[in-house]
Amino acid sequence: MFRHKPESAPWSLEHLTHHKYGIENPNSIYGDYFFSNPNLKTVEDEKGISFESTFFETDEDKLNRISNHITEAIMNSQFADSYVSTSALSGNPTVQNDPDLAKIGLQTLQNTFGDEHVKPLYGQVPYFNEDFVYFQKEVPGVMFFLGSSNTEKGITTMPHTPEFGVDEMAIKYGVNYFSTLLASRINQKSSLGNGMNTPWLSSFSNTKIN
């Protein structure tokens, strides 16, 4: 029922920064997947047994069909006679960057600071989401990650972990990068005589991508 690239495990963050399998590679194993949280919750009462789980899907067009997909899988299994129903309790969309704005932003930063300092990321980081997605539904936008780890200082942990830390020098770089990006965008629109009528949103997170 689940989908992922051959011999890959996108539910694991082990290869997130790997040069071949990670999110910096266009062929990242995190580019196309559908899987469930391995921690399945079982509820048993007088009505029977029910199961709850969180599912992760990279294809936005398939999000609304997950319940039907699960139902079909069960009905084609040995448990079909015991099946009652499937329902979705809630759903959260994921960030979808505007392709044109992402290209402009990437080129602007790379031309100013160099390719080695600004890299495109591919696919979707499992278990990750941001409220920024709801802004994107109203106005086209692009979200950026600002790396804030420092191996020399021993700051290398991921967010939402007990050891999480930030090298605060990243703040200086973030202000430099994004003020440059916004100023460039303003100048581009002003040179066309359109002011700032074209939407442009940017956001950055102190997520550590080593």
C-alpha cells in the first residue's frame, strides 16, 4: 500500500543530509513517498477495535484520497470481513514553494553570495511542516532554511530535540542574505515601473542542515 523509492526508507531521517540520498540531491529518496507513522495507536472498546495512525504523502493531489486508499487495501486483505469504516480526523498541507519565485530567489542569492552558500533542496522532510503554508495559499511565496549548526562548536543537533542549539552567528548571515534578497526584488519591480505589486513572501527557519 505504501510508496517509496526502491531500497529506501524515507521515514528515517538518517540520510537527510547524505550527498546521494538526502534533500540536496535532485534524486533524493525524500522526493516521492507515502507511509504511515510506525507508532500505531490501538483503541479497544465495546464497539470493537480501532486503529489510529498518521500518514505522510508527498503528492498533494493524493492527500484527499488517503482514506479511500486505505479502505481499498483492507478490503483486498484477509481482514475485509471485519472491516467497518475509515475516516480522516484531520489533515495538514505542506509547504509548496512557488517555482518562479523560488528560481528568482535562488539565482539572486547565488549570484551575490556564491553557489556554495545557497543550495536548492528537493523533496519533503518527513514529519516537517510550517504554518507558512497557509500564507502561501493566499499569496505566492518561498520558504528558506537558514543553517545554524557549527561542527567546530559541537552544535549539530536537529530541531525539537533536547540537545537542540543554535550558533547565533547565523542571525547575522540571515539578515544579510534576506535583506539583500528583498532589496533586489524591490529594485527589480521598480525598474519595471510596477512598484511592489507582485507578491513576494520569504521566511527562514533556524533549521540545521549540516
